[in-house]
Amino acid sequence: MSDDQPVPHQRENIIGRAELEAALRESLREGALSHGWLIAGPPGAGKATLAYRLARALLDPAALCDDASLRVGADSKVFRLIAGEAHPDLFVAARRYDEKKDRHQTEISVDTVRDLNHFLNQTAGFGGWRVAIVDTADDLNRNAANALLKSLEEPPPRTAILLCANAPGRLLATIRSRCRRIDLRPVADAEIIRLLMDEAGLDERDARAVAAAAHGRPGYALTLAAGEGREAIAAVEAFLSASLGAGDVGRVAAALTGKAAAERWTIFKDRLMERLRDAARAGARGEEGEGALAGMAPATLLVASERLGALLERGDALNLDRRDLILAMGRTLHAAALTRAA
């Protein structure tokens, strides 16, 4: 299995978006283009991948491979320039890297958006469109969001701003109202399984497990497959079994502590909370829960989810010892099990 999965600006293919891309191609043919686009979906849904595909189509429509998609061949000039982050008519606004602190900034600053606005008002290097991608708009601080409104309200000719957003409802209403919205729906597990087998080298059994945990998000599925994802998924199930049965939560904690387990721990937290919420929703629909959560009432699962979420939030805020935190989570979940529906 390779850890070298293509990043969005270097990815040639996309899955699960055939109907959407066909509709976008029709808009391109008809000239029914918006200057502002809001591509919405959870992390790992493929927002940035779609944004770059749309950017290539706008910057060089002659490079499109067919009439029903946004596919541009990797051997084309526009693809190579964007893959090399060297296209003069594409601007990407993201959290900048702070060399002094050796990490990315926590938000997209107003200075970055001012650079974006200046870029849009310049003459296109290749005489066509100028495209800006904001990845993600959730990271815009208040001043940056207000500065972006200027270009959305009075867009220069032949310019497009593509906003990727995990939580579009949190954006300024004035930004949302000036964009054409594209919602990325979950991709079928069958397509994600094929992707994982082809690109990540997983066998069908592992691919099915990862796809189930990814909830229709192909990018997230590849993240799980390429890093500590499978180990984190297994740790969630082991934690649930140990907490709700007679297992050893400390043994699970040992696999989640230490600097080397940082990525596994991050995925574990997200997957555990998803697992509890999914089980609560399934129970509310009258469906039987899976694995260690089978038989727990939806209300009990929601209470457990709230309590574990509060513990995790407190643990992050106070930088609590991870092993102690996991043991406390196990006790909390065990207490919830005592109210299990008969």
C-alpha cells in the first residue's frame, strides 16, 4: 500500500460525480456560469478535487477529454501547470505556513484575501479566465470573509471564485447568497471499495471495512487506508467491546498513546463519535445496532455520545494524559451500558 496518494491539484480522476459533472459541462456549454461557486460537503468528500477539475475546465476548455465530464488529461499543459502550482491564472487561498512557528496558521487572513482580490483584477496570463480556489472557506476569519465579499459582489469579467466549505451554514449569508451551491452527496460504498483496491492496494475485506467507516467520503477513505486508519477503526471496536463487556480498556489505551499514535488517536476520536451517533440514528429507525452497541437504546447512545464528547473536549482543552482519558471514557461508556434497554 502506498502513502503517496495524489493530492487534489494533482489528481486526474474523481468517483461518484458523473451526473454532477455532466450538469456542469452543460452549464459550461450554455455559458450559464456563476462567478461564485460554493462546493459543500464534509471533510474528505472530494470538494477540492472537484474545484480543481472545474478550474481546469474554465482555464482551458479545449483540453477537456469528452462532452460529459470535467476530465482533463494529465499530459495537458493546464493539468501540468496546476499540478506544479505554477498556473498564472489560478490563485489558491488557504491557511499560510508560518515558518517561525513551523506550522500552518489557524485561519485564512485578510491579507491572503486581499492578494486574491488583487489577482482577480489583473490581466489573465493566457488571455482567458482567472480562477481562485478558497480551501476551505470555513477557515476565513471575519475580516477575510468581508474582504472576499467585494469580489463576489462586483466580480471582474471572466473570473470565478470556487469556495470549498465543510459547514456552509456557518459562512456569512451574504457570501452564500452570491454563490451557486454544489452539494456533494455520499459516494456509494461499491465505488469507494473499488477505489481503495485500485489505489490503496487493499484487499476486498479491508476495503469494505474502510468504506463503511468513510460514510461515502472517498478522500477520507483514502486517508484511512494510507495512514493509521485501519488500526484506528479496529481500536474503536476493541474499545467498545472492552468498555461494554469484560475487556481490558487499558490494553486499547496502550495502542492509542505515545507520539507515534497521534494520527491514530485523531481518527479514533472521530470514528468513535460517528459510531455512537450512527447507532443512535439506526436505533431510532427501529434497526438493530451492530457489534457491541447492539441492544442499546437510542436515548442511551445519545447520552453516551454527549458525555464522551464532553470528556474529549475537556481532555483536549486541558491536555490530559491520554491513557487516563481513555480509561475515563471506558468507565463512562460502561455506566451507560447499565441503562441498556431490556
